[in-house]
Amino acid sequence: MEGGWTVYILRCADGTYYSGVTTNITRRLQEHNSATLGAKYTRSRQPVSVVYQESCASRSDAQVREAAIKSLTRGKKDALIRTQTS
């Protein structure tokens, strides 16, 4: 979704996950895969790909959801990702 708030999970080249929020998932993915614009965490783990995204009504809602996702165990993140790909 472009323009609204989206919470997303990226899978990094080393198999780890990175979570964030954005209003433009396409632009943010390009930034994460660039040498200078992405988060420090993803710069050394490129390429990254979007494995999960969820639309939220507001920035606040997206940040609350992001915090909840970040607190999940690896197994629960895997299960969440599978719900979107099945």
C-alpha cells in the first residue's frame, strides 16, 4: 500500500529479520538495499526482501504493531510470515 502506513518484515541475506514502518514500501525497500540510505542493520546484510507487510490506519498504529512484531520469537515471526504467503 502506497501512501498509508505499512509495517513490514524484511528477510536479510544472512536469514535474519528486520522490521520497520513506512508510507512507501517500494521506496523503503530500495533504501534498505542501497549502500547509504537503509538502516545500519540492513546495510551489511544485503540484499533484503519483503516477506511480510500489513497496512495500518495511522503511524501510531503501525509503530505499536511494529513493537509487537519485534517482541515475537523467531518461530512466531516465521508463523506470521507463513500466514501471508499461504
